[in-house]
Amino acid sequence: MKGIILAGGSGTRLWPMSRQQLPKQFLKLSGESSLLAATISRLSPMIEQDDVWVVTNEAHATGEAFSELDHLHTILEPCARDTAPAIALAAALLQKDGDDPVMLVLPADHIIQDIPAFHQGLKQAIAAAEQGKIVTFGIVPEHADTGFGYIQADRQADISDLVEAMPVKRFTEKPDLNTARSFLEQGDYFWNSGMFVWKASLILAEIEKYQPEITQVVQAMKLAWESGEPWQEVVRHQFQDMPSISIDYAVLEPSDNVVMVPVSMGWSDVGSWDAVYDISKKDADNNAISGHVIAVDCKNTLLRSESRLIAAVGLQDVMAVETADAILLCHKGESQRVREIVKVLKDSNSIEHHEHMTVLRPWGSYTVLDNKAEGYKLKRIEVKPGASLSLQSHQHRSEHWVVVSGTATVTRDDEVITVSKNESTYIPIGVKHRLENKGKIPLQMIEVQVGDYLEEDDIERFDDVYGRE
């Protein structure tokens, strides 16, 4: 039994907390663990962490999600191609050594509150998968919801040999409200969870049957890694040749071999701030409050502060989510429209859709303190003990560094110097340089960038321990 966790995502639905560089599966929305860590944890004891693989974007492994991923087995995609290519690649890799395991495929960003019910459903799904079925999980609907796809099950079919798994009649995309209500009245419709169980050989055979273009690329990749090329390098160069299509469209909808296990397990896809409100703890006035918040005479609100005080008076059915560089305000029931905000930000090339003011890196973090001025940018940089940045240079900016805590080892071309607390150094334009923390405490410094162009892509790397280009 192997677990495949799909951890893609574009960071749109829970903006401003989620961003393109840090989508929601890497956020701590409920409890002390990220959604990804909680997803892996709930698989135990049925699947241990060493049998779990995370499929994610290559940029996340060396970016803000580094600390979430560096201790896990990962399959790194160089570009987004939706779920069918990701699943095909994972299945082929699991068969690489001649094995044919049962695969549990899960999104990384869901919440399940009733773990025993999840484990019971998983046992039923495994039993059906071992009998050669494609198995999906159908969530027993709690209300008419237009935010989910639906699965219609065949309740009349003989299911005695499938241990409570029901054949699937059809899949339906997100309906309008009247249609969703009629689904609930019929009683044979379930929310589509996007969770699946099958044997690796079976899903590859189904993909070959219905999506031969995907199979052609997978076969080409297999030939390359069987000839001795590192499989991750093969993925880096050939995965982009895959078509972009979801596993639902690619296989589940056309296949006649799909069954569904019905489950009621406190499930949420956390697909909006309304969904976050639904799963959050609430006070006596039904307010879900997090962070530095003062709420006076407020009812049915979501008030979430990340960096400063939110003071609210007399609000009702309102959501406010604050980060260091953005505030989202909307009525309850309107949070699905956040993606409209993100589209405007993306179209205008605004940094607020891409990353936070504090950006995590494998070596530590940097926080932008001032980026609105013309010709300069101010940052606070923290480097973890024993960590180092890449050997790099800039063509459009110089940098002034002032150490405020710890000790910096600085390479400037052929010169290596030590810069202690309350000391500074200067990096001219074009000079190869590296920043290291060889000490035992975090290195903190203030950086002033001066130049005509101050964006992060003005970096030419010559050597990097994290493999970034």
C-alpha cells in the first residue's frame, strides 16, 4: 500500500493567506500542522510516512515550502499538468522495481475530522481495489452545495462482493443550487471528494485505454530512466510533453469499472474562507476569531489577523482576513469570488498574488520592509545556523548589508571576510558574492538594495547547495 499526495495548487482560493509560492496545503489553517502534514499523519498506521510520496511543483521544493517537503519522498513536476499526468507518473514510478502496489491518491489540502471513519472507508476501498476496481470516495452530503462535483451511485446494484462499494452511474460537475437540492432529495448523489484507491497496473491500463497521449510520454520516460538516466531529471525534461487533464475527465467519467465507497467523516476541501469558517471553533456569538482581534458586538464573523490588530465593532456575517501586505473583506457566502481578486492581481503583475512580505527560503527567510520607493528596496534577512545562500551576482543592483545579530561570513569575488554585529559591508553591481552563517545562532541583517531594477529574477547563480537554477 502506497500513499500518493497531490500537492499542486495555485494559491487562489484562500488569498491573501495562500499565494502562488505558498498555496493552502502548506498553511496551518487548523491546529499546529500544515494541511499537508495533517494529511500524511492521518494515514498512520495503515500507511507509514516512508510509503508516502508527495507530487508537487519543483519550485516548492526549493522555495517557501522547503521545510514542509525536505524530509519527504517527492516527485517534482517542472510544470502544472493537472491530476491525470501526475497520477500516471506516480503509478509508473511505483512499478519501477517490479512492484504493483495498491495506491491511495489524496489531495494534500483537505481536512478530515473523523479519522476512524476515514480508516474504515479506506479498508472498504482497498478491498474493492484488490478485486480490480477503480475506487473513489463519495462524501455523504450535509446540505445542497454548489461548490462540489457530485457522484451518482447505483444503490440497486448487487454489491455483496464489493464490501459496501457501490457502482458509479455518473459524475456531475458543480451544479446550480436547484439542481444540488434535487440531488439531495434523490438520495443517491454524493459529493466528489477527489480521493481514489486502485492498483498501479490498473490505473495505468485505464489511462492507456482512454488517454494514449499520456501513456506515450510515460513510456518514453520509463525508457530513459531504465537506460540509467536519473528519473527526476527525466521528469524535468519530459513531463512538459504531457497533456493537461484531470483524472476525472481522463479516466473516471468514461470508465465502466468505477465504484464508490460512501463516507461521512467530517470532510472539507477547505475550498473557500466560508469553508474555513465552517470548520473553525467559534465563540458564543458564532464568531471564528484568530490572531490579534478585538470584536465588540459582532456576530457570525470570520476575523483572522496575521500581523496586526483587527478591531471590529457591530459586524455581522462579514469576513476579514489580514496579512502584512493585504486585507480581504467580504460578506459570508461571497468568498468563492476571491479568485476574481487574484485574477486582477495576476493580470496587473502585482506581487501580492505571488508571495508574502516574508518569504521563506531553504536557508532562512527575508522580509520586505519597504518596496514602494523608487530606486531602492529595504529587507530584513535571517540565515539559519550552518546555512548559506547561493554564490551569485546581480546586474542591476548593489547591496549594503548591516549585521544586527550573529556573524556573517561574506564572499566577495576572491575575498572572504567576517562581518560581526553592528558592522556592515557593500556588494557592488556584478560582484560574485555569497552570504553564510557559520555560527550557532541565527544571523540577522538589514539589506538595502540600490539600483534601477530590484526584482528577484536579477540573480545569476554560479553555485547553489539547493540545486536552484
